[in-house]
Amino acid sequence: MNRSIGSQSFRIAKSILNKGIQVIVLNPGDLATIYQSLKKTDKEDSLKIARLIQRYPMEELPVVPVPTDEEEDNRRLCTEQENWTRQLTQGKNRLHSLFTQAGLTHITKKHLRTKSSRETSVALLPSRYQKEAERILQVLDLVEQNLKLIEEETKDALKKNPAYVQTIMSMPGIGMVTSLAIMSYMGDCKRFSSGKQAAYYAGLVPRVDISGDTVRYGKIVSRGCHSIRRVIVQAAWSLVRCQHGGKLKEFYERLYSKKGAKKSIIAVSRKMIEVLYSMIRTGALFDSMPESVLNRKLAQYGLM
């Protein structure tokens, strides 16, 4: 029994499992009894959790499956990729701010995308800005090198499950980073009873307030798997711009005029998770993706 779901908790859980003892890992965000308690100590919390487990059947508890070693390694790779990508964005923003300070407002972030274009742009800076810019360039070079290494590791991880990857990549907008996150956190989807439950896991369902005949839908729940939600929303933006977006793209276009882009893209993200759930469970490919386009996509990523 453990009320935390960090990597340390999984490590403890696996250690106990290896000794032949049953372990139940619970989601602390769904344990209201812990946070409503007036007396907050580890001993009291453990006692309350133990009583919950005795009182309720397993299917009614917010159980978190313990990931395999491979899943945990892939999740760590997802987190590392996100962190390095964030550092790359921050570095480019810092570099761009130097051009603004120097009055070179015609240099935009588009001019800082590649190493060669950054070096060409930095050469235009006055000398008092160049030393700082060169130090930022060194950091950006290191970050991009690390991202390339992570890309290779991601490719190796995906190659271990070719049929699974082919299935989820048949959906437009799904690339290597998104595929790794889905494979690491959703897996074979057997622990989800429906596509809606998978969407709830990703934190892509709205709050619902029902009173009598009145139904109110609020904002998207703040809980859920951040790693899945982040990449699937990015994938949704790609899908709605894709020629082969099919019914999901049509769904976005219908919503767009009423709800606007942001709300519509969240709705599409939720639909994508629900469709992916069905695809993963059945092995079916996305129906509007031509086979030739899918093969070209897989070859582009070096996955064929």
C-alpha cells in the first residue's frame, strides 16, 4: 500500500512485490479522506488507507498500476525530452531578447531555429552583446545534441513494438514523441474500461454539474496524466491541419465556429484519446490514413 505515485513509490512497490507480498498503489489525488482529516500524520494517513482497502472492493479504489521496468524507463525518457525541449525554448527566448535590446527587431524567432541561422544572426549584434549571445549559442548547441541523443533512444524504444507503433502512428499528428508517451503511460489500454476512462486518465474531460434536468459542463479537470495531455494536444493541432484528418478534422471544423480554436482543440484531443483507445484494443488503423502515406511517415522516422 502506498499513497504516492512518484518513481520512488513504484520502486518501493516493486521491491515489496518481489518478496511475494501484495502491493496496492493508490492515487493520492482521489483520496479525499486523507485531505479532509484534521490530524495529518503518516501514521494516521496509513491507518485511513488501510481501512479503505479493507472496506471497499478493489474496483472501487483509485488504484495505480505499477509500471514495468521498460515502461518506467520510457516514462523517464519522455520527461527528459520535455525538460530539454523546455530548455531549448528558454534559450532561444533569451537569445531573441538580446536582439530586441540591441534594437534589431527585424530578427524574429524564425531566424533562430537552426544553428547556422543563429550564428548568422548573432554576427549582426553589436560587440557588447555578442559575448553573451555566444555563451547562449554554446548552451543551445549542447541542448540540441542531447535532444538528438534522446531522439535515437526514442526510436530504439519504439522499434521494440513495431505493430503497436504502426497502429497509433496511423493517426495523423502522432509522431515519435507522442507515440512514446502513449506507449509508456497507456500501454495496451486493458486497464481502461472505455475510451472515456482513458480520456479521464489524460485529464481531458470537463467537470460536470448535474442538478435536476440542468447539466452544466465546466473547465477541463486539472487532474490527469500531464505527459499524455501535453503531447496529445500538440498532436491535435497537427491533425486539424492535416489532409487526412478525417472525421476528427471535420469534428474540429464544426466546433470551431461555435467554441473557438482552443476549446475545439481540447475536444479534438479528447476524441483522439478515445479513438486511440479503440485502435490499440483492436489493432485497427486510422481509417482515413492511406497506407502509402503511413509507410512514408514510418520511413521518415526510420521505423521501417
